[in-house]
Amino acid sequence: MNPEPTVLLLPGDGVGQEVIPAAAEVLIALLPHVRLQQAEAGWACFQKHGSALPPQTLALAREADAILFGATQSPMGGAPGYSSPILTLRKELDLFANLRPARSLPGLSPRFDLLIVRENSEGLYSGRERPIEDGFVAERIVTARASRRIARVACEQALRLATRSGRRPHLTIVHKANVLKRSDGLFREQCLAVAAAYPDIRVDELLVDTAAMWLARDPGRFQVIVTSNLFGDILSDLAAGLAGGLGLAPSANIGDAQSALFEPVHGSAPDIAGRGVANPLAALRSVVMLLRHWQRDAEAANLEAAIERVLREGPHTPDLGGDATTEQVTHAVKTLALG
Ligand code: NAI
Ligand code: MG
């Protein structure tokens, strides 16, 4: 690891401009040797420069040891030449695995602490739609290679999580192979084959609709879920809803290379942007994931404990029923994490 690692900040649009500075402030307090850089991306950037992800931003992203990404706003109905920066970054940096943890709010039941490992490089997000007589066909791509590599990440994560929690590792493969017999059949088969090399992990499988039902009814039965792109997107928002809402949900995008991108799951939240009341905890939990990725486990544990304490005792932003500002919550977390 670089002795002075670089973290590239891409705040983006809307509340991204509020929560990424908060995340950077706490990160630098915990790891003062980190070098922070910042670059533009998103809709405002597109309007200014004609590109949502200018070449200099992409170049900095390639060189950075990690990226903290806020959110970008998509133009309604699209704009000619606009393409989503986060999708481009995932593709260009080959960040094929999207890790989305969700855990129950302190003191509330049902108790759960789970991780959704979402395939990030193919599936229904191929971006390939072609016209047919009365509509369009969207291509949904499933390859053996991508299925195997996402399964490997999921198995490694299951072992890591089990070490931290003291539970027996458990992996649930989620698919729709009863209908998508060939494509999801392949995904299922490759996941099972990879998981067979991890005898310590208890492996089971669920159809995605059943998985949604069980997530809503009994999320505590899950530890790690591995699934394809669209299913993972939807199930992780469901899990985020159970876990206190989008203001709390972090994510990581990782690949085989060292570099990785960390981002809150939420978008630019135009309804609250500019008022200084966005919840910074999703972005701060994304910093926890960055610290874990860098194996800074002590700092990660301190920050996580500080976030849990603020969740229990406040201060809380309005999305959690409080009246605190982004700045007040950030300050409270930082003070506890350093203490
Ligand atoms: P959103 O996540 O921006 O907002 C959904 C709801 O959650 C809103 O009521 C918002 O106020 C609330 N919320 C989100 N983040 C919050 C926070 N930190 N604290 C408190 N409340 C928070 O989703 P929406 O409204 O569907 O999309 C808005 C824009 O964001 C769209 O242009 C969309 O395309 C974009 N988007 C971008 C993403 C990204 O860059 N990765 C991800 C999701 C959406
Ligand atoms: Mg989503």
C-alpha cells in the first residue's frame, strides 16, 4: 500500500456536495496521511463542460488509491451525449462487485446484519436496447466468467464477515433460474461451483421473489446474498428501507485491482439539497467500508461504533426524525470516532 494513499473526492450533484465533504473531513481526521484530491463529475459538470465525466476526472480516478463518490443527477428523459458517470467509472475501472451492507437500527427488531453482493458489470444493465416492431428489447447478459468472479468475492466476504461476527459463514445465491433457465441457470451453476471450494460456508439458494419476501419478513436469516445486477439493485434498496432508509445505506464498488470506489447508495436528493440537512451517515459508513478495504480495521471499528452511538443517542437529521444539520451529525461522529 502506498504510504501516502490518494483518495479522489467526486461529490457530484445535489446532496453529494454536502455529504462528501463530511466524509472527507472524518476520513482525514482518522487517517491524516491520506492525500485528498477533488474533481468534477455529474450533471452540473456536463452543463459546464459538455461531459459528465471529463477525461481529467477519469485520469485522476485511474490513479487514485480509492474514490469517494457522492451522487449525480440524471437529466429527466435523458440529454444527448449524457451518460451516467458512476456506470462509466464502474466499467472503466472494472469494479465488477457492488457490496451493499444493511444492518438493523440499534435497539430495533428484527435484528439483522447482512451484505448484498451485486454483480456490477453485466446483467440487465448492459445498456444495450434495440428496437423491435412495437417496442424495445433490452439485452440481459450473463457470462460464466462474471458469475464466477462475483461468487468468489461473495465467498471471501462471507468469510470476512463471519470472522467479525463470530457466526458460521452463510451465503445465499439469489436468481430466477426457474424462468431464465439458461442465463440464470448458468449464474446459479457457476456460483454453486465456486462456493463448493469453500467448505466452511453454508450455501443455499432462493428465487429472487422468494428472497424479497424473506427479506421483508425475516432479514435476520441472511448473511451474504450474491445476485445479479438488477436483482441486487432492487433487493439492496429493500434492505436499505428496512435498515432506516437511504440516508444510512453505504456501498463499495470493488474489482481485482487495489483501487475501489465507495459511495452512499442514495442519489442527489434534489428535494432536500442545498439546505444542509442531508444525512451524512451513508457517506460515513462508506468511509468505514474504505477503511476495511485498506485493512485499517481499528479505525473502521472506531468509526462504526461512533456511527452506532449517534444512531442510538443522536443528533439525528430530519430523515431520522431529528432536526440536526449535516454538520452537527458529522461533528458528533468525528468527535466520538477520535475519542
Ligand atoms: P434519492 O436517493 O436522491 O432520494 C430518494 C429520497 O431519499 C428522497 O426523499 C431524498 O430526500 C431521500 N434521501 C436521499 N439521500 C438522503 C440523505 N443523505 N439524507 C436524507 N435523505 C436522503 O433518489 P431519487 O430522488 O430517486 O433520485 C434523485 C436523483 O439522483 C435522480 O436524478 C437519480 O437519477 C439520481 N441518482 C443517482 C445515484 C448515483 O449517483 N449513484 C443513485 C440514485 C439516484
Ligand atoms: Mg439503486
